[in-house]
Amino acid sequence: MTTTPDPHFDHYAHVYRDLHRDSVRASGEPPDYFAAYKIAYMAASLGSDFAAKAFTLLDFGCGVGGSMPHLRERFPQADIHGLDVSGESLELARKAHPDVSFALLDEGRLPLEDHSIDVAMAACVYHHIAPDERARWTRELQRVLRPGGHLFLFEHNPLNPLTRKVVRDCPFDDDAILLPRSESRALFSGAGLHAIDVDYIVFFPKALAWLRPMERHLAKLPLGAQYVVHGRA
């Protein structure tokens, strides 16, 4: 991910869903499962009050809009915004989700006012951002959060060998540089976020789905395919 419109993801926009499906085939689940998983995690962390109230939510690096149906289902009153560097991806997202406000990231600043967002998420986005740009974008996300607002960063766990293989074999991850949990925590701290917590998520494939109720008890073990960092402004 760069600070200018990115032809890299423009090339993949129309086949993104197929490529994503192929890349996670070994899990036995479709990409929609992982999108729903992340939003369910956010909903549980935010609590039941958020499900019924009006608030402003940002999907940073929204791509073709895969998270939008789940965000709308969990947070029906939310004013949802999606930002991305890929114009082609945004065109597809707009057609599929006309009730969402989408905008292109074409410079080094989020096109949002200070303290205008209650909840922001970045789902498997940061590994596409150049390492020397990650701190700046985290500060930008902190800038647009209202005091007490929430930021959720979901990322691949580089300690998981299956995750590394999936990323290595996925065409649109050819620019990926995975970041460990320690880097993500440091980005949050450096941006002035607090109450930072980290959980590992996505432990069991579909063949072991009966074990999934145990995942919440394994959240502090670095075994999951991904992890999530949750901080407050």
C-alpha cells in the first residue's frame, strides 16, 4: 500500500475474490468466513451498546468491500466509511454497497476531519504498507479518532508457518512484508494510543471446527493464523 493510487491492486480488483478464495482453500473456509470472524471479534470487544447505536466507523484499506456486509449486519446504525488506494477496487465496492461512503487515498493524509471517527479498523492492510510509512498512517488513524475511540488492526501472524505459506503463494501478496505483534504494538504506542491489547485469532480449520469454541481461551498463545491489536485514542 502506498500513498498514491496503486496500480498493483487495480490489476487484481476484478479477480481479487477468486484469488483470495484460492489462497485460503486449505482452511476449508471461504474468504467471507474470515471477514465475518473479524467483525464478530470487533462486535464482542465493543460490547452490545454499539450494535444498536449510531456511530462513525472507518474501514481503512477496504479493498472491494468484503467487510461491508458484516459491518452492516453487526452495526446497522453505523455511518460507514471505506478508504483505499485502489480506484478499481473502490468502483466495485461502490456498486455493491451504495449505502457506504467510499473515498480514494491519493495522498499522505486521510480525507477525514480530526476526531470524526468512533471506530477504525485495518484488516490485513499493514503488510502492504512500506515499513517506513506504517507509523505515519497509524498517527493518521489516531488523528481521526474521537477521544476514547477504538482502533482494531488485524494482521497475519508471521510465527505461523501455514500463514507464511499462504502469503508466499498468494499473487496479490507479492509485496507483503509481515509485521510481528511487537511492531504493531509499538506502532500503537508511538501514535499515542493506549489500553492496547493483543489477541491471536483463527486457530482451527473447518475440519476442526468443533474446537473453535476454545479459541477465545487460546488468544494469548502465538499460534493463531492472525492476530488483532485493539487500542483506544
